[in-house]
Amino acid sequence: MNRILRIVIGIALIFAASVAVLLYVMPAPHKPTDYLVIGGVGTMLCLLWLFRVLIKPARTPDRKPDS
């Protein structure tokens, strides 16, 4: 449960940060397509982060070699 909570919080933070940065960087009078692009980039970054987290193998305790 702890891992899932960290993943959800991480995704929310990445999305919020990317949207905030893109809203600041893009020119002021935003059109509906600007919001579409900003949301698309934020979603893409979240999915890339989630893919990387799920691909990374979970840490397991070191196993002793069979004697």
C-alpha cells in the first residue's frame, strides 16, 4: 500500500509541476489548444514516469547462495 501511495503522489506532483511550468512558459493569452497541449505533455510525463517505476524491479532482500 505504501508503494502505491508513493506512486500516486509522485504522479500528481509531476503533473502539477509540468502544468505549472508550461503555463508559465507559454505566451499569456492561452487558447483552448494551448491547454490541450499542456495537459497532453503533463499526461505524457506522468505515463513515462509510471512506466519507468513499474519496469524497475522491486527491491528484494539479497538471497544467500545455495551451499
